[in-house]
Amino acid sequence: GTVTLFAVSPDGKYLAQVANLSEIHLSTLHGVDLTFVKTLHWPGARIHSLNWSGEQGILASSAGSGDIRIWNVETGQPLTELLKSDWKVISF
């Protein structure tokens, strides 16, 4: 599918790419060569941002709905999901 955005892990070992709006393709980086590792699936999401954590192996993604999913890239499973309806707004 078409890659719409990408993010490189802080250690430079992994590349995460959004494809087909609801999939994150993970690859390892070896210089300029990529080796596909796995796909993270978020059915129905329209993923529009990715950000790696400072902690190795943790990736955050957000959907157009405002929901956020935190992934364990080793297992390919979500660690948690924050739904927009759960967000609280505080202003000062």
C-alpha cells in the first residue's frame, strides 16, 4: 500500500511506516537497507501520526478520531488505548 508517513526509532534500528491508513509496517534498518519485521493492525483507524517513545520498543500512534494506541513493537500488540471519549480537558 501507499506509505503516508514514517518514523525512525530513537536508536535508529527501526522504521515504522503507515500504510493503508490502518496498518503500521515495522522494518529494521541496516544502513540504507530495510528488512520487514511485522505489521501492526488497527482496524478502522485512520492513523495520522506516529511517535517513538524514549523507551526502546514502544510506539505511539494516533487516529483521526482522536484515539491513541500505544504499541509494544516486540509483540506487535497494543499496550493500551486511550479513547477520545476518555480524555479530560483542563484549562488554566
